Amino acid sequence: MVKLIQLVKINKIFVDGFKNLRDISFSPSPDYNLILGENAQGKTNLLESLWIFTGCRSFRGTKERDYFSFSGVPLKINLEFYDGRRTQSLDCIGNINSSKEKKFFRNDIPVSKTSELFQVFHCVNFTPDDISLINGSPEVRRNFIDYCLSQLYPPALSLVRRYQILIAQKNALLRQRGMPSESILNMLGIWDRQIAQVGSEIALRRSEYVKHLSDKCSELYKKISSGREDVSFTYHSNIYGKNPVFPKKLSQEIIDEYYSRLESSRNDDIQTGFTTTGIQRDDLKIKINDMNAREFGSQGQKKSLALALKLAQAQIYYDKKQASPVILLDDVMGELDSRRQHVVSTMIDGMQVFITACSDSALIPEMKGLKIYLNDGKLKL
């Protein structure tokens, strides 16, 4: 029997006091929602107000104190959404003068850690800045992979954070001076055992996700490029090499291999004062027609490839979780021709979508839907 897809959707939105937004209240369409208005009217702010309920940092890099209105209006955001099984509510309230600044509530119960929200409300967003997935540093691509796989495998989020803590603690030890070398080596052995345990599992999970990403994104990019270009992905593991082959489950052999690499690099670590080997140096290598996309891809190719990556993320989530994430498309659809817009509409069919644009005239008919006009942070009636 085919399992039915859970249609996750936002039913109600209320936003007040988030940046320039004032008294925004509407019931979104379960399909397309067009956030329209001139530049600097608050369209992206509205998408950002939804995004903060994912428990993740702002996709614009906004500092949390900058969420608050310059006018001093208290922050209040309410989201009512159906998660495929039941209706839930999420609230964010705060005041710039408050010591704790803002608080989150889930179904009127306080949320102690924003990481709890990560398992509750899932979005896939795409902005022009996502070209950094191609142009940016390996860290950008690592963070993208870790975020994607954490949506599918919740323990991955804790694994990544645990690994970051372990590396920070080990690096603090490496920077110490005056300790006997034997004591340092003994303590490094303790840290490395833990790092190998956590790091090897993250590497295995990353490798597994990249395989899914490669299959899905290659298919999508071929459609976007009308079959004229091929794209390939290679997971480069600092510990296990290029395109490593892992068993289905983590084994002691894999952990020991990781530890052995850490052990062999200890002298370099002591000299440099930081950990020189590990998954914090992994990368996702992307090629278009066998050419490095970062070095040789055109701006158009890179934008299309970044879009394909985000669409692949949404599709993998859709396939694996049998649920639909909420899609946020910020100021990108107007740059696509009708053919590429058709490809996008096919990929996100059945999902709830929020699109920002100056005008809906640049969108294909399949993307027409509820129109929300913003002017100076307010609904334009």
C-alpha cells in the first residue's frame, strides 16, 4: 500500500514588531502565496519571521537583537500550522528591553531550547545568497549537508554540536603551554577517542546523504539545463578519502581508522595549536560537465545549480519523510525564465510555497495564488 504524503501547511500567520512589520495577519493558501511589493517594504522580513520557527539562525545573518522593531513595539509572532497529523501553534514574543529578549512557545508551553523547534517545523528556503553553496568555502557546503541530514535524521544535529564542542576543547588543550608533553599526549588520546566516535558517524551520515543529493540534484539540473549539461557531486572526506564507501552501520573498524588518523597528526596539531585532521575539513566537490563549478561555472550556471541543490533538498525530504516542508523562495523566481519556472513548479507541486516578488507579472500561471501586498511593513489593502 502506498503511504500518503502528509501535507504540512501553515493555516494562520500573525506578525507584529518584527523589524519593520506591523500587524500582519492572514490565512495563507495551502499552495502558492505571493508576497508582493516594492523593495525594502518587508517582503523578506515576512519570510524571515516564519524561518525563525525552524530553530535555525536567520538565513540573512541577522543578529537576534535586530529582529526587534526600531519603534520599540513588542515582538509578537504566531504561527498555526498542520503538521500532517494535528494542528499546532508556535509563538515568539519579546521586548528589546527584556534581558532574555525573546521567548518561544509551542502549543502555549515554553520552549527551553530553540533546537527543540528544529524537530517541529521544517522549511526549505532559497535566496540569491545561496549561490555561496557553489562560490563559498567548504564550511558553507558542510553546514548545508549537516542541516539537510539533520532534518531527516534528528540525532545528527546533536552529533554535529557534540563534535564542535569536542574539537573546541581539544584545541584549547593544544594551545596550552607549560604542560609536560606526556600529560598532553595522554589527554589528547582521551579527546581523540571521543572525536573519532562522533566524527566517524557524521562522516558516514554525510556520505549517505550526498549520494541521495547527487542522484536527485543531477536529475533536476539536467531538467533546468534542458539536458545540455551534466552535474556530478563527490564527497571528499579528510579522513576516509574521495567518495568513501561505508558500511550501512557504523563499525569499530571505521572508528579505529578515524582515531588512527588523529593519532598520526598529533605532532602537527601540537605545533599548530589546533586539530588539523577531521570532518571539519571535509568538502562537497561539484562539477559541471567535468569542470569544477566553483572555478569555471558561469553566474547563470551557479545560480541554477544552487537552485537545484535546494529543490533536491525539498524533494529528498518529501520522499524520505513522506511529508512536505514549507518552501520559502525569496526574490528568485523573477530571475528565471518560464521554462525554468515550470521545472521549479513541477518539483514543488503539492507543497505550500511562499514567494516574494515585486510583481506577479513575471510568474507563470502555475505559480499564481494568494496575493499579499506589503507597503512599509504593513498589509496594503
